[in-house]
Amino acid sequence: MLEAAVPRLARRGSVRAVGAREPAPHEVKATGLLELEGGDSRVPHDEHDEHHRERKEGETELGRATHETDEPDPGQGEEREAARPADRGVAACKLGELTLDLHEPRRVALTHLVHPGPLFTHDAGSLPRTSGRDYNAAVSKEFEPLPPIAVPTGHPPGRGIYCNRTLNLRSIKVIGYDMDYTLVHYRVREWERRAYEYLRDGLAVRGFPVNALEFDHDLVVRGLVVDVQRGNLLKVNRFGFVKQGLHGTTPIEHELLRRTYLRTIIDLSDPRYVFLNTLFSLSEGCMYAQLVDKIDAGEIPSLGRPEAPGEAHAGYRALYDAVRSSIDAAHTEGQLKAEVVADPERYVDLDEGTVLALLDQFHSGKRLLLITNSEIDYTAAMMGYAFDRFLPGNMTWRELFELSVCGARKPGFFESRAPLLEVVDLERGLLKPQLGPLRAHGVYFGGNASAVEQHLGVAGDEILYLGDHMFGDVHVSKQVLRWRTGLILRELEDEIAAVEGMNETHRALGEMMREKERLEDRFSQMRLDLQRQRAGYAARNLDSPERLTVRMARLRSELVALDERIAPLAVASSRALNDRWGLLMRAGNDKSQLARQIERYADIYTSRVSNFVYATPFAYLRSPRGSLPHDALTPGE
């Protein structure tokens, strides 16, 4: 039963600490948010916060600066262990009615209540509450027995593992995974439409004119850059130059786009720009673009109105902040996740191949980790739903993983020394500060990567970590810890299918472009000959200036006719996958900014974890030879 894998949330109520003040009745904290005395130990609620946190600490090109040194301080872990007092008694905190008695000198006190009453609540009271009882009733289901997992044969198109940096899986001892959009895939349209609706409700309470707005799934794609100073959504190439743009929901004409960003190289460390890293960004980006239109129309008086649409205006920045805070609130208050758990078939895309891939890795001797920002309750519900039905015998998802870390607060998990709490009773929601060695197959809350490395006795490039968030999962784990990294890019299957579907178009377009280059070369040479003859500084061409002029006119006509044939093919190519933005990994003929980030920070990338079934745990993944402009197109050319 799934109930066995899910904490009994109805029991969750107030948590008090010895010596802590009694909070005022209005003080309510979101589920999964514990505030511990001493240091910065505030643990965010869920996976979605990592996008919000990127703007907090001074960013590099993906969003935030990392450590100057390549390796963490080797002495810090030992000093922390030496300073740690002995466990002087049970120090467990139950997410329910329980008083903590945590002894000095290491006193940990919960200083606020965590949901005294209904499980899901909010300050404004504008959205319906969902009680813990309702939540439990929704997830307490028995799974029907399933036959053994079918071993796939063949290699489906678009399901490869693509390698930027050669990776020998035989040398990898530990493989870590994120959960949301990595081990557990969602039906993107359903999830983001519902997230958009909660966002819309939250903004309506704040007085924004949003009631008539609807989610447009195709308006925004992963990898776009939001210019919050001008209210623009931008497609940027690998060099930081803007290639396409929308102002609000309106395409920006090429000449205006060129004038606006002619001298601008997009630097993602600049707080003016927000990089849409993940599928969770789609609802946020859509709402922002739609409300930019409302600002330009003067429908949001509190934010003012720019002199002209697209001019730098403080209201565009204030609007983004309002949208960002409202989407954070929608996730933090928990109603959306309660809906997912209540009706997982609507939101979750099951993939038994993911379970088979992890079983292959597990039985080959790999030690598996689960490191997710999602809270304990939601992690247990989703992993139980997506995994337990496919596991052999009475095995549960917890037994697959050496360690499972919830509320990890990535990317801070990879950089900080945040305290670790052990989940001592998943069913009843009991936590205690982690004071000794970590327990194999244990479930933990918060913490840091250094503690995980210490437990495993493994560090650096013997660990492979995979997730869907370019910054929170991939960039920081590589930059700070030198872990090997993999990005899960679910859109990749559609991207590859779109490219393959355009093969004939691209072949014809390539032939015409080569013909155009040949004609342009001839035209340019005639133009140079004419220039030399008229200036009298080089030997005269056999053709007179008059004849050269006539020949040039003919070539110009041929080029115009060729352009008319090229144009529709080029337009069709630019609209592959998405009518507005085209391919994720391309910006025109060049690589997109997203492709550059993947190439630089992800050793491998693939559309889903189940693709490892085709690679096996023993594969030697080799990167292709890097191409350069001066390389021959074909050997010997």
C-alpha cells in the first residue's frame, strides 16, 4: 500500500521547543520549513525554491558565484566532528504534538510553529484548505500487482545518452539523483497549467488584472532569458548575443531587436536577466509576458507605464518580483502538491524503465543517492507511487538508495555546512538531529554534500549526479565538488524528432546555401575587379567595366531568386519544435545559450533516467571529436 510509504500527515500539528516563545496565532510556517536556532539553517520547502534562490548570492553566467577554490576545505569536516558533543539523550522532534528537550551545549530549538491546524494553510485565506485527513485519504491506495518489468529491446529514437565529456561508468562508484522531473516525471501541460492557475489566483488577491488570462504552453520554453528591465523574453546564442525576442507576448521586429541589444552581451550574472532553467519556469514566464502587456496598456496603474513599450521601466522589474513571489507562495502553501498526491495519475508520467535502470545500477554495485529539495511527505508519496509498484517482492524505494535526502536546499546543499536531521520514523514524521554516523538506507532532511561524501568515503569524480535544473543540480555540484554531472532534458526527445523530421528540408536548404555562397563569391570577385579597374591600381580584367556591370546585375537577379526559394525553408526550419522559438539547442544556425550551458557543465545529457537501460551500468560513454570551423566537412575534403 502507498500508505505505508507516506507519513501520516493528519498527525502533523504544532511543534514546540523547550524555552521557545509561544508564537502569535497568526504566525504560520509552510510545511517542511523548520527554523533552527544558531546559524543559517532555514530549510526551504521544495524543489521550486532553487530557481528563486539563484538571484540571492551573486551570480556567474548561470546565476551565482561559486567558491574560488576547486575543493572544499578538507579540515572543516574533522573540526565539526571534534566540536560535536556526545548524544546526551533522545533529541527527536515529531511533526505533531511533541515537546523537544535538547540538551546544552548543543541546543537545537524550534522557534516557530509548523502548521498548527490544517496541513495546508496560508495568510490570505483566498484558496481552499486541504486537511491532512483529506491528503491521507487521497494517497492511501493499494497497488494492483504488476508483472515483472519488461526488458526493452532495441534503442528508441531520441533515447540516447549524449556525452560532452567522456565518462566511464565503470569508474563511477556513486550515482545521485534529483526527484522532480528526474526520477519522477510530470505531465508538463497538466502540472504547469495548474501551477499557472494557482499563480493567477494569488496575483488576483493582490489586485492584478489576471482573471481573463489563460496558460499558453507554447509561449515560453526552457532556456529563454527574461530581461526584467525591459519586459522582454529573449533567445540568446552561446556568445550572449540576442537572436529572437518577445516584448510581452508580441514578437520584436528584427531591426528594433538589433538596435536595442546591438551593444549588449547577455551576462547572466547581471540581476537584470533571469535564465529560465527548468520546466517549472514555464508558468512563471507565461504569466510575466502576459502581464507586461497589461503594464503597456496602462492596466496596472501601481506599476506605472513606460514611455514606449520595451523602454527601460522599473515597473517591469517590480512585476517580475511580484510574479516570482506569488509562484513561490503557490508552491510553498502546498495545495498544488496536495492535488498531485491526491490524483497522481493526472500529473505523473510513470516510467517503469527508470526503476529497471536503477535496479541495474544497484545490483551492479553502484551506491545510489536521492537528493531532492522536495519535503519528506511529498517525496515519500511520489517515490512510493512511481517506484514501489515496479519493485520486486516487498522491496520499497528506500531500499534502492544508500541515502535519501529531502529538503536538501540545493544548490546550497553542495556548498554549505547546513545541519542534518534524520527521519527516524517516516510513518509518524519523527526527526532528530544527526549526531553520529549516517545510517544506510536512511532518510534525512537538510544537511550538506560534505556529510554525504564523508559517509560514503567517496568524493569528486567518482560520484555522478543527475538532475533537471541547470544551475541547482548540475552547475554547482560540478563547480564546487567536481562531481561528474548529467542533465535530464525531457524536451530532448521532441527536439530530436523535430530535427529528424526536417532532414529533407535541411538537406535542400544546405544545397541552396552552398549555391548561394558560390554565387556571392563570384559577385564579390566581379565587384572587386570593377573597383580595381576604376581605381587603376591593378591589372585590368579582360572584361570592360560595362560588361562587369551587366554580369553583376544578372548574378544579383539569380541571388534574389535563390533567396525567394530559401526563405520558406528557413522559416520552416526556425519553427521546428516551437512556432515562436524553434529548437531549444539552436539559436539560428548557432548553439543556443542553453546548449552552451549544457556543453560546459553537464558531462552527459539525456531525456530521462530510463535511457540508462540501453547504456548499461558498465558503459564507456565517449564524447565525439569536437568540430572546428576549419575542419573538413568530410574526411579527405
